[in-house]
Amino acid sequence: MSQCPTAATRSIIAALAVPPRIERLGPIAGRFIHAMRLIAVHERARHDPVPELANRLGSVEVAAKALILAQAIPAHWPENVHISRYCCRLLSHDEATIGAFVDAAAEGGRGGFEAALNGLVRPERAHRFWEGTLALAAAEIRAL
């Protein structure tokens, strides 16, 4: 006997099929996602991303903190991190998760940060993301 999904279940499934937009993220998370995309482009071209990151982010310190965090993520992520094209306004599922934990940490919300990573990254590894995101947020605030 098969069960048909309820209307609520179908609605949830439909919502999951629509990728979130970068505009849903806070300013620090949105800028970090763009920084990750720019870093990926430069890594493929085997160029140093820091000069262009500093130019686009307006600060060498912000660029350095973004690069440190961007390099820590794939080291502890359970699989390859899927990054969308630089010009795309839609987020990959990985970018949406990264944006969620960056937003939570930038707002000082440890609970939201942990919830975003729950079941994805081991808790003993998540502290690197927390510290890296706090350092990025502090650099962003100093750059204002």
C-alpha cells in the first residue's frame, strides 16, 4: 500500500528544488560567497587571488581572512564543495549552508551556527569555521 505525499510534503519538496538566491544572505555571508567564487576562478587559473580579492573587498585584511576561511572549508567539508559561477545569483546547496553558518556567526549566534553545520561537519572540526568566520566578520567591521 503506497502512501501519496501530503500537500505539505509536496510543498517542502518543491521548495527544496528551487535554489536560494544570494540576496537572502546577510552582507558578510554574501560577500564571502562571492569571495569563494572568485578564489575558485583564480585557483583554476593558477593565479594568486589576494590582489583581486583585496580590490573587490576593499581591504587586504578582509581578503586574507576570506582566503583563510575559504581554504579551511574544503579541508573539513564531507565532500567536494559545490561553488556556483561568479555571476550567478543562485546558491548551490553548499553555498547556502556556508552562508547560513557565516550569517549566524557574524551575528554572534553560536546556536544558529551549530544548527547550520549539524550532521554535516563533526563538532570538533566546526570550531575552525567558527573562529575563521568571527575573524572575517571582525575584519569586515574594521574595514567599514
